[in-house]
Amino acid sequence: MIKRLYVIVLTTACLFTFSPLEAQEGSVYNYTEAFATDFYKNNGTVYRSASGKPGPSYWQNTASYSIKVKLDDKTNRITGSVATTYINNSPEELEFIWLQLDQNLFNNDSRGQATIPLQDSRYGNAKNTFNGGYTIKNVMTDSHSDITYSINDTRMRLNLPTPLKANGGKVTFSMDFEFTVPEYGADRTGILSTSNGNIYAIAQWYPRVCVFDDILGWNTHPYTGPGEFYLEFGDYEVEITAPANHIVVMGGDLLNPEEVFTEDQLNRYNQAKSSNKTVLIRSENEVSKASSRPAKNELTWKYILKNAHDVAWASSAAFILDGAKINLPSGKSALALSAYPKESNGNNAWERSTEYTKASIEHYSQKWYEYPYPVAVNVASNVGGMEYPAISFCGHKAKAANLWGVTDHEFGHNWFPMIVGSNERLHGWMDEGFNTFINGISTEVFNKGEYNIKYGQRNSMTPVLFNSSLEAVMTTPQNMKERHMGILLYYKPAFALQLLRNEIIGKPRFDAAFKKYIEVWAYKHPTPDDFFRLIENETGENLNWFWKGFFQYNWQMDQTISDVRYVESDPSKGAIVSVDNLGKLPMPVEIEATTESGKKITVKLPVEIWERNRRWTFKIASTEKLTILKLDPRNVFPDINPENNTWNTK
């Protein structure tokens, strides 16, 4: 054994001694780091399979809500009550329940207010004097036992009178709550003033149960603005009382349309349900007429939504309302509705909102997974763009391509994270990035490409997406610079998925795997590892190197042509080409050679050439002199330094 080992060592030493130089100076590439097998830190469990699917004992808890509220448009105040039924499907008893109180962000003493910079921020103004937040009282269980509780910033802890049993224990608790609606609520909720009255976009409006899962237990990260939401699925029964001249829209099935619409509006509303063309339910001319609303002081709108993890709504006397039928692959249908003021009507603006909503949802339903909700409501508001199940708030000034883009994006969120319920508070890229990716495909096909932008160079954003100052994509939204969030949550992960689909895996295999991810995690809570593992298992590809470079770290790609020579100095026998990998991120190689006569020869090499090399040498089967060699001739790979991608004889 000792002698044999000596021979192996000696032979290996000789190989190293006589090997040519592997890479030119300046390379930071480490192939053992890039292709190391330690990317996954945990093995599969009975809860989450190593294949990326829910395990045989996967569980999650449920929270269903019965909510009754009233909107006072004189004081901008909402008052009401909520009864929450919570089922503990976990394998352990729970002595307490945590709730999210997102409206407390708008209290002057909140952590979120304290972290708003002096300069402009999407999430508020450091000089803001509005002092909002919840008033909560009468907290008790269904057995009328008082519950002791404590409130800390945007979290509320309920101490249960008796522990909630594991594996199906159920408790119902209720409370009264009220708050003043902020005019600008972190670009997620707010009040828009119009000539015919305020538009109230109401979100994060009731105390919501935090998620208890097998990853962190209770997810109680405070709401400070940047991180969005992580919520349990359940059913919603909602009653909203508002002034009778208001129209109230919610992401849910309206149970009493005959009580809240005039006879003409009810007829048009029902007509819209079966019309592929937009039907005006309440026109601009009718908005200013008292006869366009029932002659009462106030009305109660009753809605229901099943198997969702949130609800939002909007109310206004200013609403123009129109709708059309959404056709679903199963033969079922849903109703697209748009609610907007006269200021948003005309000139290729919100009068096309329902058309956009219908097209967006029909596309995603056909391509990825069928839309599950009875309606899809688009609301013009002072919220630039925000999504909730079956309802979106979009900027009231948007029109043409901008309105298509924001509408398509916000309704795309019904798939991520409304159906696939990932943890937005920690992994914002799993909803924003995935959604931005599917938006690109949707825009390509909408109305024969009406708003599709033809790419010049697909990798033109490389200097921005891979800037060395950026945090990693897998950083939480609260832990990255606000100016970086658009890049890291939206554009870089979308670019990564496009690259996987178009260049590394291929469209058929990638699309099948992506559909499977949505299918198996629908109405569940996947983690990043679950996504990574599933894509690998479904496609048969080892993508550790890709997840590391694009998501876990901010690695850069830099390939260069380091040497070109002819076989035996004879151009007719072909060329020997060496390519160096200078950056930390490996990628496949595509090189285009142009011969003296103008003929072009393309060679494609898989990423595996970099598994144990910093330089790769290969032959191009040319029969004449080469004039130009170019790496990445289609400009699809994110090479940070394209200046060293070309070799020529000049």
C-alpha cells in the first residue's frame, strides 16, 4: 500500500510539473468552490423532501377570518371586529399565538418609522407627522374567556388560556379594532383625492396571524416597510359598511349584488360575467348622478373568499366600474373588474384596464396554473403597484405600456406569492423575481406583442445586475439598500431564470419543472432550498454553481480568449483556442469564429468544462485562416468585461 501510494503521488507530481499554464494572471476563479457539493446545508426531512417537494408529513396551520368593518369617509377611520379561527396542524402544542399588526408601522414610535431615511423612500417620509396604528380591545376566545396579550411594535402576542393541542387543535378568538387610514401607507395602502371623492385603497387592515412553520417556528419579523408578507391560508367572510354613494370592491365573491347595485348596474354586472368584451357597469357620466347609487345612507357589501392568505378592498364614490369574463382552461370563468376615477379614463389609459387584467390572467392560467379566484379587481389609486389575492392597486396616472406593465405584474403576483405562498418578508426575490420572469413571457404574447420590447443585447444590464457594490439576492429585503431592491428582488433573479430557461436548461425542460414547482407548492410554503432542489430534480441538472453565483453570492462572470494557434501552423488543419475563466462565476462557453472568406463557425461548450479547469483548450474545425473570434456572440451571458471577449488578426 505504501509503495502504491508513492507511485500515485509521484505520477501526480509529474503531471503538475509538465502541465501548461492553466490561466492568465488575474483569475479569481476557484473550481472547487464553484462546484463544491456543500450548497445544501440540510438533508431532506419528512416535512420537506430532498426532491424539493413537500414531504410525506408536511404540515401548515390555517387561519380563517370573519370580519365586519365600517368606513367613515368623514374621519377616514375604519372600525370593526374580527373573529379568527386558527387550526394548529403542527406536531407541537402552542401556548400562545403571534399576530401581525401592520398598521402599527404608521405609528410615530414604530421601528419602521425610525428606520426611514431623511431622503425620499417608498416606505414613508422621515418628517411625517401622521400618527396612526391600531386601537384594540375586547380580546377574547369563543368561550368568552379573556385573553391576556401584549403588543410590541407590529407584533401582538396572545397568551391562550389553555395550550392549543397539536395535530388539529382549534381555537377561535375575536377582538375589536380601529385605525385611521394613512394618506400614504408605505405605497401599499392609502387615500387618493379625486374630483368626485376619495379613493380608499385598504390593505394590511386587520390583525393577521403570523405563520408558524417547520423552518423558524413563529415568523415574527417586524414590519418596517421593505419586507412584504408571509401569511397562512384560510377562508374569509367580510362585511364592509360604507356610504351608499360608494362602490366597494374586494378580492372575493360578492354575495349581495342585488342589494348594493342599482337595477341597471346589476344587469350590466351580470352581463359582464359572460362578455369577452369590456362592459361598463357604471359610466363616467353616471358617477356624478345621485341616481347611479341606491337611495340610502349606507350599504353593507358582503364578500367571501376561500383558500387565500389575505384580503384587501377599495371604496369610493368616484369609481367608474367595468368588467369582462375571464376564460379559464378548465372551462370555468372568473370576472375581471376595474374601478377608477374619471381622471384616469381615456387616452389609452384605465378604460383598457379590464382588457389587460383579463389577458394577463388568461395567459398565466394557460401557461402555468389555473387562476383560483372568482374575480380579479384592478383599482386606480395613489398606490403605485401592490398586489393582494384577486385584487391589485395600481397607479392612477398609468396608461398604455405602463398600465399594461403594472397590471400584468400585480396580477402575476396571484401566482407568486398568493398561490405559491413563499416568505416574502425574508425571500422577496421568490415572489418579485419569479413574477418579473413570467411577466416577460406574458408581455411577449399580449395582443401580438403590442408592448413587447425587442431586446438588443439580453445581457446589456450586466454592469448593473452584477455590480460589486450589490448585496446577494438571498439577502432579506430589510437587509439591503433600498436603491438596490429593484435590481436584487426583481431584475437579477428574473434574468437568472431567463438564462436558465433559454440557454442552460432549455425551454421545454425548464417550463415543465417550473410548472411542477407551482403545482406541488400551490397553497403551501416553499423555501429557497425547496425551489432549487425541485428544479434540479425535475431537470436532472446539477445547478449548485448557478444558485451560488446568482443567488447566494454576487459572483461575476469574466471569460476571455487567451490563445489562438493553428494545428501544426497550418490553417487548413483547424485552430486550437484557449479560453480562460477569470471571474468566480462559471458559465457555458459559446464562441463564434469568422474565417477569411466570411464563413462563421459556432462552438458551444457546457459549463462542465470548468469543473476542474481555469483554462479550457479546444479545437475549431476550420479549414482557412480565422479573422475574428468572439465569445458570447449573441450577447446572452452576463460577462462583466466584454472588452476581452474578442480576438482578431488586426
